[in-house]
Amino acid sequence: GESVGLHLPTLSVQEGDNSIINCAYSNSASDYFIWYKQESGKGPQFIIDIRSNMDKRQGQRVTVLLNKTVKHLSLQIAATQPGDSAVYFCAAPSGAAGNKLTFGGGTRVLVKP
Amino acid sequence: DAGVIQSPRHEVTEMGQEVTLRCKPISGHNSLFWYRQTMMRGLELLIYFNNNVPIDDSGMPEDRFSAKMPNASFSTLKIQPSEPRDSAVYFCASSTMGGTEAFFGQGTRLTVV
């Protein structure tokens, strides 16, 4: 029979353009938030994190914005390259020890040459 | 360091058989996580250990699943008996307890027929 899978939002981006990936979270108590990148056939790879007392953090070609008022997190990738094609996950910690990492559903980014 | 090492990379087994997945975390990391990734459910945390002690196993699907961490450099995830619905990619990740970055292995793709 037909299978129903997790529908990943997909962002198609022209090479060289900027990408913006969004994430909503529910746990206001998280001390930090993280973005991961997963390429086909590989495990998720850490990109950047942001502490909950910050609203912006920049890395190499990436910027993460945190809006605690509306519980929203975004990842901006500048000058998107073919190597940026992947699934991007936001994640947040919880649990008594504060390191139980829960992942969002993911967004697929497709970079068009 | 070679990163988190998982074995085997691929496993095909018949329904009812026992399956054991193995993980070697990064040396010095004291937190270890087992995740399962499927199209239906995305990336789910099954269980995690701090200092070799299981902290939260609420994500373990049922009694057929068990995980052990006999020492700081080795963990196993066992499924007995395996069922077709257990087919997924299983990831192991490790981190320092105070760190925000979890390092993932390449995963084990399990197919139960």
C-alpha cells in the first residue's frame, strides 16, 4: 500500500542567493539552541549554536537569529553554494542534566546551479 | 580523533533475529546518545547516557530494545527480536556534558526483512 512519510519542507535556492530556514520551538527553558546540517548518507553535523540570552550570532556565512518572544529561530546562509544542499535541523536541550537534545523535523535545502 | 565510530554501517537481517549495533564515542566525551531516523518519524532520541549511566530511556520503543554502556568507550543498542518496522538508520552521538555540540557517527542502516 501507499506509505505516508514525514513531509520535509523544501527550500529551493539559486546558487549565490541567501537562504533563510525557520524553526519554531516550544520549550522556553532551553539554555541554548543549535542548528545541524545533514548531508545525504551522513550523520547530522553541528553548524552553530546560540545561547538563550542572545538574539543573534554569526559564524562563517551563517547567522542565527533568536526571537524568544515568539519562540522562533532562524538560520541564514549567505551566498548559498551547492555544498549547502542538505537537510537542516534545529535542536534544543532539555532534561534534568540539560543535555537531552531534541530535534525538529528538518528543512531540505536544494541549491540550483 | 576519528570521530564517533559506529558498526556495522549496514545490516540486513531477518525478522525475529537479534541485532546488535555498536558505537565508540569520541575519547573524553562523557555523554552518549542513540537516535533513530526514519521518514515517518524523523530523528528520534531513543536513550542517552551520562558517565556511562542511562539517564533517559523514554524514547526506547518497547522492551525489544535495550542499550548498554559498559565503559566510557563503548555502547551497544540491541533489538531482540527484530521486526520490519525497526528498519531505520540508527545514529550514535557523543558530547561533553557541558558542551552544546553533539558529534554524530555515520549511522547504521538497518533493514529487517
